[in-house]
Amino acid sequence: MISFKNDYSEGAHPQILEALLTSNYVQESGYGEDSYCQAAAEILRKKLGNNAVDIHFLAGGTQTNLIAIAAFLRPHEAAIAAHTGHIFVHETGAIEATGHKVLTAEVKDGKLTPAHVEEILNAHTDEHMVKPKLVYISNATEVGTIYTKKELRLLSEFCREKKLYLFMDGARLGSALCSAGNDLTLSELPDLVDAFYIGGTKNGALLGEALVLCNEELKQDFRYHMKQKGALLAKGRVLGIQFLELFRDNLYFDLATHANSMAYKLRDGLKEAGVSFLSESPSNQIFPIFANEVVQELKESYHFEIWGKVDERHTAIRLVTSWATKEEAVTAFVKDIRRILQPQ
Amino acid sequence: MISFKNDYSEGAHPQILEALLTSNYVQESGYGEDSYCQAAAEILRKKLGNNAVDIHFLAGGTQTNLIAIAAFLRPHEAAIAAHTGHIFVHETGAIEATGHKVLTAEVKDGKLTPAHVEEILNAHTDEHMVKPKLVYISNATEVGTIYTKKELRLLSEFCREKKLYLFMDGARLGSALCSAGNDLTLSELPDLVDAFYIGGTKNGALLGEALVLCNEELKQDFRYHMKQKGALLAKGRVLGIQFLELFRDNLYFDLATHANSMAYKLRDGLKEAGVSFLSESPSNQIFPIFANEVVQELKESYHFEIWGKVDERHTAIRLVTSWATKEEAVTAFVKDIRRILQPQ
Amino acid sequence: MISFKNDYSEGAHPQILEALLTSNYVQESGYGEDSYCQAAAEILRKKLGNNAVDIHFLAGGTQTNLIAIAAFLRPHEAAIAAHTGHIFVHETGAIEATGHKVLTAEVKDGKLTPAHVEEILNAHTDEHMVKPKLVYISNATEVGTIYTKKELRLLSEFCREKKLYLFMDGARLGSALCSAGNDLTLSELPDLVDAFYIGGTKNGALLGEALVLCNEELKQDFRYHMKQKGALLAKGRVLGIQFLELFRDNLYFDLATHANSMAYKLRDGLKEAGVSFLSESPSNQIFPIFANEVVQELKESYHFEIWGKVDERHTAIRLVTSWATKEEAVTAFVKDIRRILQPQ
Amino acid sequence: MISFKNDYSEGAHPQILEALLTSNYVQESGYGEDSYCQAAAEILRKKLGNNAVDIHFLAGGTQTNLIAIAAFLRPHEAAIAAHTGHIFVHETGAIEATGHKVLTAEVKDGKLTPAHVEEILNAHTDEHMVKPKLVYISNATEVGTIYTKKELRLLSEFCREKKLYLFMDGARLGSALCSAGNDLTLSELPDLVDAFYIGGTKNGALLGEALVLCNEELKQDFRYHMKQKGALLAKGRVLGIQFLELFRDNLYFDLATHANSMAYKLRDGLKEAGVSFLSESPSNQIFPIFANEVVQELKESYHFEIWGKVDERHTAIRLVTSWATKEEAVTAFVKDIRRILQPQ
């Protein structure tokens, strides 16, 4: 069975494991105060072209989202997200468990616009309702789309005007920044958002996300929040070593580029075979639509996620590629589809 | 500089890294539903001689403590701990952040007795005070001591009688179970406590703790709590692979035995040199007392933690050994002490 | 200025003030353990025809909702409400502040059906999402509608089948039970819901809601939750005295009947004047639609709430009547409308 | 049976009930935005000689404490209290339920000094521990003592230097300010503390506390916190009317003076009869010590609280006087004691 189920089916890129091996016997401070974490933060600050940002390494995406949002907000303040936003449905109420409501806008393509946010602001007028204070976006989004520079700038300006924090979930930031239509660079992000994270888990690391705090207001005492929520790993070096390896040269972007190119190959192959898609995704998640019986047949040879019913007879599925996806797997899938769809 | 600062200064035992390497390209399910986690749980259940326990793998000790305690208690219920208990001081209010008070008893040796708990129960009589519901103990304790079988049985029986959950923090359970005076076995624990965890981070793993849920009442929906608190790692396999390696043969106990034997060698060497100790610790943490100027001199060649002032002129320090402690380091330390204390 | 803004613009019904006066010098126990609270609970149990329910008196609706829901749910469990439900928008995230997500169904008339709830259950399939556990309804609803016996029975049966708690917010239960189309009685509620409250504040009391716990599972330790959330009044007698007076004879229902009859008179008068309504409300809130300039003119003589824009030129307003609404006020309003709409 | 059990055994002072009666039919805005609350706040600001403070009316002491402290602190910050502090033991973990640890100092007389606070600060050095941020004191304290102006000034200066908020629980502030040894005035408080509350419930009101926010940093959005925690009463006027009556003239202080004078009479009578006391209390709570059999005999005619065992044969009890305590009750108690102690 070949899996296109997600981008965390394998372990880590071999360079990362190698880095863990070679550093294994060095004695270091605990809890992220080791020299690897420091070096990784230093390299990231360079890549970001910004010496003022604070960088913290955490173990996973939900953990990062919940600690950041809980640290940023006062008790009566709320986050705004797309209805497809990961924090709204797929984190088991992690944000609410820290006491904060998540307000949502219905969106078409996974992306929030100033108009979406404004409508929510207008509906929250006094102390009988929560006070919206933070806008949560994902890039790439949960449906594979990405923010253009212009879209992000408009949202950023709107948030500043309204005194809202803008927080970007970058679980798949690598894929977004390396995707075909992208015109954003990593180094532009600190000026556009108040905080964001650079996802490692879904782009070649064993585990790990690098949270970047750009807004001065959000920096103070952040390690207290990490400790309180169980996120300061005793051997924090494990995270630093990985990000050091990912960003020492260009590995992070190389891996994302590979994942994207496998997704494009898959997409193009399916398109040629006459397959249509739920959405235009330029990143490493694509959403082809098949007749229900085709989905059944595919299930015998491939792992993937059922995304949803399109109509009575058709279903969209999600195919995800990663740094580890092999070209043969893509070729095999396309070939199988051609065989299934054109049986003679 | 040699470090005796803690048992998490290095990476992982090489067999564990090797296991991560060999499994690296296998595609697996995410979030702890992979075959490695299942196999590790299976092996642990065998070692525990108990097929009914539920086992979950988490990233660290504070995370495990806070998720377990928050999942076990209703909002008005409180935990009881020794005043030296890790959850009381050294987890940044992690338990309180989930809404629960930690009640404490002043103890001499890090250990709770039924008498300690009873005094707290007697002081909490009605709904104007929290309702004590869970007893938190550590084995080994934060001051290096261990529970004997008899002590644990008495506490266990008392807790059952009073309908209190007994939860054991096993961050250093390996060291406890392999220490000189110990008469407890791993397989006796499920009958004695309602839940406990087997610490990996401080005994050779890169990261990871195995939480064992023994009491049927505590099992339901536990994965929801893990996800909600950010503890379900996407590549949960990372934890399973490590525990599989630690318990496949006897590695876990071998590593703990090594750490203990290094601690004993250190202790015996210091005793011979005339050094006295804050407490009798049979585990991998020892607490020698030195004149202040000796501590200053030691600081130039060794990392360790200052434990506290004993009197105006003397200080206790904490020395911790681990799976990675080299005999040369111990010998060197003892030799240095002999030189410092007997200068001619 | 006459106010139809809400049903809490005045103080308390004079009989209630009288009861406070006559009992004023009696010395009583604090925190709701006084003889008045006991007597009030006793009378309520009689009216409910149910000796097994537990009854607690609280100060207000939001307080009652948040304490009850937080006490009933475990950390990963969520409440289900209509999108118009008071807990979803108008309580400043009170439920989320206790850690619980509120899931919502879009409804037309303020009421939840089994189909609404089922759709939410179907969308919440595993531990990556919260676990729905409690269904929150209001009777009368926030848009003035009421549940028929059949509707409530169907919902109740569905909840039991799915192991969901059914909780009824009765801030305006008096008006609901005394309204024209109602076929429910107070004594039927303990069999149909797991908990509900009988609203005092909006039906003649100075302050106070009587929470009725019907399901055995929800009763234990409830006073702890009240105390922890700041809801045990030192002079708890204040609440008991009022409910005793409201239910000693028939005052509670008499007051609600008066409020309803004033609402009907208002509605009928407006209908005769050609006014249309946003919804058919049989309770003490009605929602007439006026041209925007009519609303402007009305504002000069009356207090009321703007409910929402119906189209560019029309607005719905909310008119609320109460135990204290005078017939002259209703007559004056209808007369003014007639004058405004028929300018000759 | 005569009760000296507490200062909330009766209803309200008759002037207050009268004020509720005369205002009963006036239509007012809800949720504390009525003209009575505004007028009461205005009068309080005058009495405080400070136009800049914000004033909010709440229903009870625990509610006020938990909302204020939760609003003032960020998630990782903690409160410091005396071990006898009401928030530490007697509020069912209300502060912890909002996520914050309460750190305590052992005190002799219910009062915190800079030395107590400093010791706690010194013990909390980094992000592995909570960050102390707020000092909670009570005046009068839970053991009847009061802060002198000098003591409060020293503590205030220390807190400002260390950037700690100083919060005063004034459940019995009336008694403190009217007690024999007091040299503080109400109008000095806004300069000395960051926030405090003026207790109504224990000094003649039916219910109600007036929270005074002095520090600009603590004022923003406070009504959101009140609403979120269920503390915005729909008929908020009930609180405003009472405080207006208490402070319109001098009623608040007259009532406290009466309570104190009854306590003094009781104390002096007992002293003359040879009774000794647990502490010197200048406020309306006194703590005489009796032989155990005397306590038994007293229980037949009086309600009071057992404070604690002094030795095997003696017990301290708590006697509380109030605005409603009758001189006859005091005389009767003293007479009974004389009779019991001098049996011939």
C-alpha cells in the first residue's frame, strides 16, 4: 500500500537523523537553552532578515497554536478563523480549553479577507459578546490554497488598523512559499504578521515547529507559557538540531519544492486523464473528484483521506505529497487511474 | 566541562537512534495509531503482566502530569502532593492552569504517607473548600528517595478507602526500580496505583513518557484530552519506536542500572573522602554537602545544580548521573574532591 | 419614556419586596442553607411532582448556564446550541471561558430538533474534534418561540438515545408555560430534561434563578461548583425568600400570564394597524417590522431594541412585556403606531 | 437561639429595603448601566476624593475576588496571599479555577509584610515556576486584625518597586476603617492599592460589593470580565440602590461602628470575666478561648463558629457582630459566661 494520506507518514529526512546522530554525545543545557536551539534561532533570524524577532521551538502544530493564542489574548478576547481553520474543528477545542472562543467566517477557499473579519467585528459590539482580538490564518490553508502578497498585505493592514493580532499557522508554510503561484518570501512575513510558525513536522522533521514572535507586545515571558502548557522539552536540543539542519543550507525549501513537484505531477497526470478537482491547489495537497466506485477501487491500493461527498455519485479525496514521496508512487497512481477510468 | 547537572544533557541511547534510522522510511498512521506504538504498548502490557491497562505515549513529564490530572479530576477537585512535588513548584502552575488546586503536605524525604493525606482530608470538610481527589507521588522522588513496597501498599490502601486516585510520576521510575533498596517491580504497579508513567526522557530516550492507565474509570476518551492539550504528535511513531527499543529486551533497566551504579560510585567515593550528604538517596540523584569555597572551585570544572544552603558556610549540591555518564567522569570528580579537601 | 426594552427594567413584584421586609430580622444560616431556601425548594419539588430533584438558587442566567454546563461536562466535551442560543453569542464566551466549545446549528425559529443535533453528531467522529455531550435549549427561545410537548419529547428521546444531556435555559420559562400555544406543564419537565432552570429575574424577582437537577449523575457536589464560581451568596436567603413567594401560591404564573397578555394585546393592536412581524411569537417578546423612519419616530417616545434590518427600508424591533407592563403603555404604543402609519 | 456566627445572618438594614421599595417602579437600564449605579459610583468617587477610579458593583466577595484577579493576571502569573487569606482556603479553589496559582506566606496575624512577599519573590526565579504578580490582602483580615497606615504604605511601596499589583479584599472594610486602632481613611486607599473592594454584604446590604479599580492598567474592558463570569446582574440597579443608600450619608460607617462597638462590649465583658483571647482583634470578629465544656454549654443557646483547638482542654471560638447585633444579645452572652465560669 502506498500512502498519500498526509505529509507525516514517514520519519525524518536522513540529513536530520544524521545531525541527531553526530550531536548525540555532546552535553547541553536542557529546555531549549542549548547551543543548537540558539544557533537555529540565529540562522532563522538571518533568513528572516530580522534580528528583533523571538524564536521558540515547539513539538507540534496544535501545541503551538494553543500556547500562542492563549498567551496573546486576555480572558475575554477571541480569535477569528475561517470555518475551515484547523483550530476551529480539528484541534478538539484546544483554544476553547484555554478559555477563548473561536469566531468563524464562512469562506470559499480557506482564506480570510478584511471583509470577513470586518463582518465579525461589526457583530461584536459590547461586553455581552466576546471581543475579537486575533485573526488566525493558515498558509498554505487547510484546503491547499495560499495567500498572495497582496492578500496578506491587505489583511495585515486591516488588522493593524483594527488593533487585531494577525497570527499565521505555518504547518505547511514550506509548501506555500515554494508553490507555483507564490509571490511571498519568508523574510517578508515578520512585517506582515504579528506571529507565525514555520512547520517542521510536515516538511521533513521528526517533530518540531518554529514559532516566530514579531510583535514586541507578544514576546514577554513566552517561555513561561510554554512550560505551563507542557511544551518545554527537557532535551529541547532535539528541536534545535532539526531546524539547524533544515535551514543551515536550503534543505527546508528543497524538501517543500519536492513535495510540491510531486503534487503537480500527480495533478497534471490526473488532469490529463480527465479528472476534475474540488479546488485549484498550488500546494502539496490536492483534491481530485472521482466516481464513488473509483474511490472504492483506489482504496485497495492506496491510503488517502475521503474529503467529502460532491454529489450522490461522486466523492472528493485528498492526496498529500511530502519530502518523501517517490516519483514511482505518483506514476503508479496516475497509471492506475488511467486504467480504471479507461477500462479497454 | 563535565556535566552532572541532570539526566537529559545528552541525546538518546545509540540503539534508540538506530531504531529511528531503520524504521525511517516505513509509512505509518499518524497520531500514535501506528504499529510501533501498538507494539510498544503490547510489550509494556506484557512486562506489566496486565492486559487491561491502557497505554499512551507523551512527549514530556509536565505534559503528562497536566493532561492526566486534568483528565482525571472534575472542576472542584484537587490534587495532593508533597511540598517538594514537581507539580507544586516546578511546572509553572501547569496543574492550576487547568483549573485545579494542588494541596501540599510538608514532608521530610519527598514521600507522602497516609498520615499526610489524612491531615489534608480532615482540613477539607465542605463546599467552601476544594475536594481532595488525587494523590500525586513521584518515584524516585524529587529528592532521590524511593517508595518501598510496604509504603506504597499502605498509601494505596488508604487512597482506595478514601476514594482518592493515586497517580505516580515516574520521570525517574527506571532509577527507582533498579536502585539498591528497591523491593518493587514494574508489574506490581498496576495493582497499587490508578495511573503512572514510565519516564523515557530521563532514561535514554530522545523524548517520551509512557502513561499507564490502570483504573477503568480513567481510561475513557483519554486521547481527546491528549489532542486538546497539544500532545498527540503527528509522527507519534517517534515515541513508539523508542519505547519499543527500551523494552524490547532489557535496555530500559540496563540504562537505569548504569546510571545508579555511577551514582553509587560517586557517593561512595565522596563518602570515603569524608563528604556528608543531605539525604540518603538510593537513586541517580545525590546531594553532597560542601564548604561554600569548595562549591566555587567545583564550578570551574563541572556543571551541577546548587540545591540549597545548609548553613552559612556550607551548601548542598545535586549531582545527577545518567545512562550516558562515563566512569571517567565519576573518577575525575572524586579525585578532584580528594585533591580539594586534602590539599597537601 | 416608556420602555419595552426588556423584562427587567423595574424592581421586583411588591409581594416579593414585602416578603423580604417581613423576614428581614430573622437570623438564618448563610450560603443557601437557610430555612427559606429549603422551603422554596420543597414547594418547587411539590409543584414539580418530583421529590428526587435537587434545587439550587443562583443569581442570574449567565451564571446558572456557565456553572451548570461546566459542572456537567468533562474537559473535552462540548455543548450544542441553536445559533441564536444565548450562550453562543450573548454571554461573552462564558461557556468557552470554562473550557468548553459551543457547537451550533443554524435554526429558523430558535428551536433545535433531533435532526439539527444529529448533523452535529455525525460531523464529530473522533478525538481530533470535541465530543458533543450536552444539548442546550431555551424555552421560551431567544426569538420568542416555545417548544411543544411533542417537540420536546422527541428531542428528549433522541438525547437519551445518544447519551447527551438535555439542558433547558428557562430565563423566560414562565412566559413559555403560560403562553397561548403551550401544552407543557412544569411538572412534566423533570422527565424530559436532565436539568433546567426556572427564571426569576425576568418574571418578577429582584434577582434569582432556580436550577433543577433531574438526572442523578448531575447532582453530586453541585454546591462546590457554585462556590468555586462565586455563586453562593452569603445571604442566600434573598433568593429563597423570593422563590418561596413566587411559588407559595400562583404568583409566578400570574405574573407570566400578565406579561403574555400585554404582549398579545400589543401584537393584536399592531396587526390590526397592518403591522407585520418577523416571527410568530406566543410569548412575551414580539418582533414587529416597521419602515426605518417609523422606527426613528418611535425612538423618541419608547425604549426598545433594534433586532435587525429586514431589507434596506425596513427594520424589525423587539418589544418585551413583563409583570410590570401597564395596559396604558400598550394602548399608548398602539395608538402612536396608528397615528404614525395613518397620518390623516 | 442568638447567633454570633457571622455578619450575614439577617437581611438588610431597613433604610436599604426602603430604598428598594421607593425605587421599585422606576424603569431603568439593565446590567449596571442604570442611574442608581451611576449615582452610587459618583458618590463613592467623591468619598474617595478621586474622580479617576472605575467602580463596579458585584454580588459577593468570592465573585469579586475571582473576577478581579483573573482579569488582572496573565496566564502564567500568580497571586500571593497570607496562608489565612480567604482566597487560599475558603473559596473552593476559585482563583485556581481561573488558571492561577495562589502562593502563600505563613503569617502570624493575618497580615502580609514586604518581607513575606520578598521571600516568595526570591523563590520564584525563572520560567519553571509561576511568576508572582499580585499581592492579595484583606482588611480587616480573616483573623480580625487591621492594617495600619504605615504597614499598608510599606507594602504598597514594596509592591510598586517590584511591579506587583496590590489588591485589597474589603469584605469587612467598614469594620476595619471604623475600628479603634485604625488610622486609615477610605480616601487614602486609591493611592495605596491598585484595586480594592468595599464590602456591602457583611455591612448591612442584602448583597453587593463595590470594586474600585485605581490603577489605570486594570480598568480596560472590565465589564467584559464581569459578564463572562456571570456577574452582570440584569437588574444591576439592586446593587446601585444599596450602595447609594449606604454612602448617601454616613450609613455605611454608622453600621460598621455599631458592629464594632458590640464586639468591644462583648470583648470587654468577657475580659472582665477573666476570658482570654486567641488574638487582639480591633474589628467585629473576636476569638475568645474557653474550656471545652464551656463551649459545649454555650452551643445550647448560641450559634457561633468553632475556630480551633488551643490545647487538649481549650477551644477558641469566633464571635461576629454586625449592624444588626442587639445590645441585649451581647449582655445576655456576657451574663451567661459569668454564670458558667463562676458557678457559685
